[in-house]
Amino acid sequence: MSKSDIAEAAGCVVRTADRALQRLRAERLVELVVNYDEAGGQMANSYCIRAQVGESTRARIRPSP
């Protein structure tokens, strides 16, 4: 999924999704995948889940109120 897809699905703005993705990448739970078109031009990055997220992990990455 792209950052904008994630933001839309979560019902938030792209900047909020970006901050959450930064935390998830720091925890090594999400991996950034760089995408290129057939001509070699860079397209939107996508993000893949690297590990199953348990309750204890969810509590640590939940945004502050």
C-alpha cells in the first residue's frame, strides 16, 4: 500500500500516516518498498508488514491522544 492509501484507509491525513509508518519502520514491523516503472522512473513507495503485530506491540505504537 502507498502512504496515501494507508492514510485514506485509516481516515487520517498523509502526515499522520507518515509519522505512524516512521514508528513502525523503527520497530522493524513495516518495510519500505521502493517501486519503479518500466522506464526506471521511481513511483510511489509502498509498505509491507514484516511481522504479525501482537497486543503488546499495538499498545506501544498506538498514537498519543
